[in-house]
Amino acid sequence: MLSIRNLSKNYGQQMVLPGLSIEFADSRTCIVGANGSGKTTLLFILAGLLKSDSGNVLWQEKILANSKVMTSMTAIASDGISIPGFLTVKKLLLLTESLWQVKIPEKLVLEFGLDAHFNKKVNQLSAGNLKKTQLVNAFMRNPEVLLLDEPNTSLDEHSCEVLWRAMREYPGSIIAASNEPALFTQAGFAIQDLTDDH
Amino acid sequence: MITSYIGYRGQLFLYEIKHWLSQLSGMALCLVCLLGPAIPVLFYLALLGLGMLLEQEMEVSQALLFMVCLLLFQTVILDLCKDAIKGLRFQQFTDSLTVKSWLVRSCDCFLATVFNPMVLLNVLVISSVSTAYWSQIDHMMLFLVLQILVSVAIFLSPLKTYLLITLTFLLSLVQIAASVEIALLAILMLGVVLFLIPFPKLALQFNHYPAWFFWLDFWWANIRMPMLVLTVSVISLLIAFGFVQQRPDLANTIFLVAGQFLVLLVSGLQVELNKLMQNNLAFFKLYQEVAGFCVVKDLVLAIAGLFVFVLFSYVSSSMLSGAMHFIILMCCFLVARQRPTYLLLTWLLSCVFVVLLQYVN
């Protein structure tokens, strides 16, 4: 089980995470909160991409001091990570395949209809197809904790259904951030409101 | 419709240049200090080079080498102005005008030729000669045609353009032509043939994309800035060597200026690499490839350091001088990495230090 203790993060004078403590006891958690409440920042810290100013991230009650360990045990899909524009969808997925020794999930790729865009550069993709690329890239890592930042944004109806099914069938934990808690509640996610903790 | 489109592209280009200049004025102090002295000096040197070409003081191979440098400089300038020439900031709107592609390309080529400072400099040099003597400077005319060809070609096929410049460079090494005119005619014919032959489009099918392949792609996609620094560095050093041949008594001072200019350029590259790193940091961290980027950054540092050390040791026949410039470069590099805003100050201080040391000696 993943948890955070007294986690704080400031951007200059602006405090984003004010000593937050959360236990992600459910295998499906949706973080909600007002814009700028630190949802994406929290996901980035959990993914080991950002350092907190103070506090700890814990896995099974053990402090994860090394960000590389956090990066290894999580996978994140977020618009906040700019993928180099020269990469095609295929190259990106093959890079993940090569570096993390995993396989491209052909079923998910076909269901999302992403195979038709395999040779397109990521900077030429529509918002929806870019989101699908990020999602496939995160799902294929098959990590213990999957971090999804606004996963259903920009997706069409069919792709949303594919996403909900993929999340339902995912064996590990999922922590999502969204501004649409009702949808996630329906899908069995526990809601964690960051605004409450502020 | 065609005239309207041409008018639109002209206005768009001028608007972009105005926008560019307004951005420059925002950074006026920084640019005046950093680029202010460098840009006029480079143009002045280019003008001097064209003057030397005009007087046919050089051998064929030297003249060709000089032309390669001028063409490279021109390519760098066009590359910097590419966004304005093609109106890339408003590309979607421009594309929505749905005009024929030949018209779009013609506008690109026209703007690249007419607003090309290097072509204008050559026209200036040619026009300074009385028309009665034009038959004696036909190599300048041919070089002007080559300049225009390269200006146009860089927008149509950059790969073929760089290939043509490389072939010109190789021709300068083998020295097969008896005169500059014959060499230029051969290069022009080569250029025309090169652009008429369609290159096969490579559609590589691969099912494996390892990290080293990614880094190859990454540096190929971001080669613009390192290439700019490398080109300007090589041109500066070649020009410095050219001046030293004419005034050997000023060798130390000339190399000192060239060396300090080099330190500033390479330190600036470090700042650019930092920006590149920041823009892609989350992605690199995600793939645990931050170290891969740092290796390249350190490699640039090591090569530049070694180059400066060897150059100054050779020029001054003293390893002490080489070591001193190596330390200056390292200081500038460290500042560029940790506190980029203090780079200029550090560089200016190092200039004062070097000049004082020169006087003491």
C-alpha cells in the first residue's frame, strides 16, 4: 500500500502541498480538488519525477528514499510530461518496450485504434490520440501503481469505455487525478479530496 | 489571388521580423553585450572575405574553403530566420489559404533570397566594381548564383544542400580545378544534378528501438544549436588564422580575442543544453535517462576544454597558457550550469583578467 506522510511542496512563495498525509488504502483512488490544488504535483512526486520539499512517500510502510525506485514501481500518464516531438507513437512504445523489458499491449492499442497512428509523430497527434498514447505507454509498463492524470480528458465515447474496462481489469493499484469525481465513483474509485486536506 | 497571397506573405514576414526585433529589444542589454559586438564583427569579416575573393588573392583551394565558410554562415543565418521566412507562427492560418504549393515555395525562396544578408553583401561588393570590369570578376557572379541556389535549396531540401556544401568542401581539399571559375561551374552543375535526382525516401521498418537509437534521434532533432556554435567557432578560428597569416606580429592578440569569443560561444551552448534538459526533464526521469543526457553535456565540455587547451598551448607554445584558458572555460561552464544569469559577468571578468595578464607578460 502506497502512502504519503507530511508531504509538502512549494513553487517559490506558493504553497501547493501543505504537509499532506494520505494512505491509499483502496486499490482504486481518485484524487480530486480545485484547479491548482496540487493533483498533478502529487502524482509527479509519487512517480519520482519531482522532489517534495519535505515529507516522505512510503510503500508497505517503508520510506522510498530513492526516486528511481518510485519511477520503477509506478508508471504515469500525464499531459505534464512533454514527449519529444520527433518520436513517433511506434518509436515511443518501442522505447518503453526496450527500456522496461515489457511488451506493447496489442489488444489495448487495437481497441484504442492507435495502430492507425503508429507512424505519426507525437507532436502531430490530436489531443485524444496523444492521451491514448500516454495511457498505452503507462499501462504497458504494468507497474504496481498506475498514476493517471485526467485519463478520460479528450477521449471519445468508445475510447472512454475502453479506458474504464482497462482500469477495471488492471491487476495493480491505480491512483487517478480528475475533475469528474462522479464518473470515478461509479467505476468504484475511492475519492480523495485535496481541498479538504488544505 | 496570387498577388494577394504574395502581399500577405510579405506582410507576414515583416510582421514576424518586427515581432522578433521587439523580443530582441526586450533583451537589449543582454544582446548588446553578448551578440552586439559579435554580429557586426562577423558581417564585417564576411565582407572582408568577399573582398579577398574579389581581388583573387587566394589559391583555388583557399578560395573554395572561404566560400564554404560563407555558405555555412549564410545557411546559419537563414536557419535562424526560417520561422519568419516561412511564417511558421501562423502556419495553420497560412495553410488555410489553400493556395498552390508552387506559390508557397516560390514565396519562401523569394524571401530567402531577397532578405539574405550574405547575398546582399555579395551584390554590394559586385556593384562596387565598375561594370566595365565585370568580365574580370565572373567568379563573383558565379558565387552569387551559388549563394542563391543554396538559399533556395535550403528550404526545398536541407539534406541535399548540406551535401552540396560538403562536396564543395571536399573539392577544396582535392584541388582538381585550375581556376575558381571552373570549380564554381562544376559545383553549380553538381548542385543542379543533385537537385534533379530524386533521393529515395527511406522508410525504415524496425521492431526494436533501443536507448542509443533514441539518443541518436534526439541529437539529430536538436542539432541546430550545437551546429550553429560549431559553425561560428570554426569560421571564427579560420578567420583568426587568416588574419594571423597577414599580421603574424599580432598573433597572440588575435588568438586571444578568438579564444575568448570561443569560450563565450561554448558556454552559451551549455546554457542552451540546460534549457533542453529542463524542457525534457520529466521525460528523461520517466525513462531514467537523465544520466544519458548528462554524459553528452559532459562530453561537450570535455571536447571544448581539450580543444581550447590544445589551441592555446599550440599558439603560445606554452602549456601554461593552454591550462589558463582551460580553467577560464571551466569557470564559465560552471557558471553557465549553476547560475546562467552570471555567465556574461564571469566572461567579462575573464576577459579583463586575460588582457591584464597579456600586459603583464
